[in-house]
Amino acid sequence: MWQYLALLVILGHGIGHLIGVLASWTSIDVGFKDAAWLFPGGHKMKSAIGRAWGLLWIVAMVFFVGSALGILLDEEWWRFLAVIGSVVSLVAILPWWKSVIGGVKAGAVLDIAIILVLLLPWGKEITDFFEVP
């Protein structure tokens, strides 16, 4: 049962990355502020740079959905996909920190937690608790 909870968290986090795609590629209001990114140049989510960054949100989503599939299949490679997805997710989110909504910032915290749990030695105890490979 705990394995399915972990699967749902990873899958939900992955699907949640659609919000970055919607913010950068569509006119749908997802609550993001019209603020410039952290780097010089004043680029916003609807700019060419913002749309390019929107593609990173898709890449992160693919890694997380693949990771959830790995959990479902009891494969250990899910860990690798989750770590890569978390890194890509952070790269996609951090430059837009002034623009994103609170849920995205919570997702960044989840990304950091995933990286820590899956890369630090004590993290194995946590994944063992959730009965994931």
C-alpha cells in the first residue's frame, strides 16, 4: 500500500509540471505572476526564453511519469529517473521563482527531498519504509 502512495506522489508531482507548460505556452491563467526571471534581460514566461524553459517542465514531467512506472513495475531504475527529474524540475523552476505560485515552490521543496532521500545513505531506510525497490 505504501508503495502506491509513493507512486501517486511521484506521478502527481510529474503531472503537476503541466502548469509550467500552460504558463509559458498558452493564454490559460494558472496564477503565475507576470514577473521577469532571475537572470538579466527581463524575460517573462511568455517570452521565447520562457517558452524554451517551458520545455524543461515537459522533460521533468516525462522523467517523473517514467519513475512512477518504475515503481509500479518494482524496478530500481525509478530512483535514477526521479533524481534526474528532480534536478530538471529545479532547473525549470528556480529562474522563475518570482513568477511561480506557492504550489510550484512546494514542488521545488519536494524535488530537494527526493534528491536527498534517493542520494543520501539514510534515504534507503525511507524507501524501504514505503516498500519501494
